[in-house]
Amino acid sequence: MENTTPVESTPKDVFLHLLNIITFFISVIGFITLYIQYISALFPDPLNFYYTGIANAVRLSTSILIIAVPVYLLTAWLLGKDLVNAPARRDLRLRKALIYLTLFVAAITIIIDLITFVYNFLSGELTAQFFLKIMVVLLVAAAVFGYYVWDLRRKSIKSKTPKILAWLLALTVLGSVIAGFFIIGLPSEQRARRFDERRVNDLQMLQSQIVNYWAQKETLPENLNTLEDSISGFVAPKDPQLELPYEYNIIDSLSFELCAFFKTSTKDFESSYKGLFSFQQNWDHEAERTCFERTIDPDLYKQNERLKAPVTGQD
């Protein structure tokens, strides 16, 4: 006779199944996010492009895949090993509940994705970037849905399909991570670019302080230390790597220059994103010492004379 006694879950079952499904969901989210960012980098949208945000998302997604996918594969292997030793565990309520939850999430993802497709179609946003992102989400959701439907229906516990799929998943993740080095750059290159972004931000801050100083006193500061203010708390920033003050030179009564040593070239980087960094064109630099000359327009930056007039006493 067939044994109809329900199989009870052990603490080990709860731990492995929950860890397996959680790392699975995290891995799927990381995988989809990674490819969406790759698409954003390869097919930049002039209306919605922020490279720093893309690079940060790629680093986070890559970190998720490197950690979560091996844990998912390990727990899947342990669960598969338990099923081979005790086939009755296929009927665990916890296992079936989590599988149906996964199917539910995959189905909802596909539905939401199709709704997004229709909405963007009606908004006129039919770009290559949009189609590729939709395809990534649909393919991943369909693959998840198809695998777990097959897992529920399969009769042979000793099937080699899960093992083959595990190898395919591992190779796909490895290839996806390596692809990021070509699309976004090596970690060392990204770090150098982040340092240069910090340098540009520091120079922009110093430029603003110098112009404000001139507007208040109608003379350029003698050096960057002159800009320091104990009330506002401003302290002249230093190079984040060299830990040395930025170079500041007075050219004439209205002109000055700020210099810094950069590690990367904006021209090489922006060649792939032509027209998307126009707001920073006056901060273009090579991978060398670069100086930025600025001339103050008195008519544009001078203080309102009425505001500078001395306050007289009232009778």
C-alpha cells in the first residue's frame, strides 16, 4: 500500500528551504538589476542617464550574485541530496508552499512587466533600451516559472536536469560578472574614476567659494586658506589620494586657475556617452595635471550696491 502519512518538516528542512528560496529571490533581483544597468550603460537614454548611479548599481548587483548564487546552489544541492535519500520529502508542505510562492511571484512579475510595456507604449517610450529591459525581465521570469513548474511535475528524482541547469546558472553568472569589467570597467578603473569625480566636486566647491569671496570683497583671496571660515565651517578640501592642497593661482584681478592631478581622462570616457555630459564640459581633463582657468564677470557676480550701502540710524 502507498504510504499516505504526511512528512513532517524538521528544523533542518525549514533552514535549508528558507535559505534556498531567499537567496534565490535575491539572486534573481540581482541578476535582473545587473542586466538592466548594463543596458542603460550600452544604450544611454539622454532623458534618464546617470553614470555614477549605474556604476553603483552594477557593483551592488555583482556583489549580490557573487555571494547569493553560490549559497543558493549549495542549498539546492543539499536539498536535492536529501530528496534522493528520502524521496518522501518531495511532499513536504513547506517545500510545496515555497515553490508555489515562487510561481506566484514569477507570474505577478510577468503581468506587471506586460502592464509596464503597455504603459510605456502609450507614453511613446519605444526605445531599444526599453525593449531590452522588458525582454530581460520576461525571460528571467519565464525561466523561473518554467523550471519550478517542471520541478513540481517531474517524476524522476534522480534527473540530471537540475545539475545541468546549476552549471548553466554558474557559468551565466560568471560571464555576467566578467562582462561588467568590459562595460563598466575594472574595479581599479572605477576607483580611479570615483577619485577624479571627487576632485572635480572639490574644485567646483572651491570655485564657488572663490567667486563668492570676490563678490563680497571685490578681490580674489590670496590663497585657499583665506577661504576658511570658522562660522560657516568651510575648510578648503584636499586631494583625496595625495592628501595635498589643490593648486590655486591668481592670474589677474579677475582671473584665477585651479589645478589638480587626475588619474583618468574624461575624453576617453565620454566618447561612449557623447552629448550626455555637456553640463561638465568645462571640467574636462586628461590623466595628468590639469588646470582650469576662470575669469569672473563683474556685471554678473557683483553685489547689489543697495545691499552694500551702510545702514543709517533712524530718528
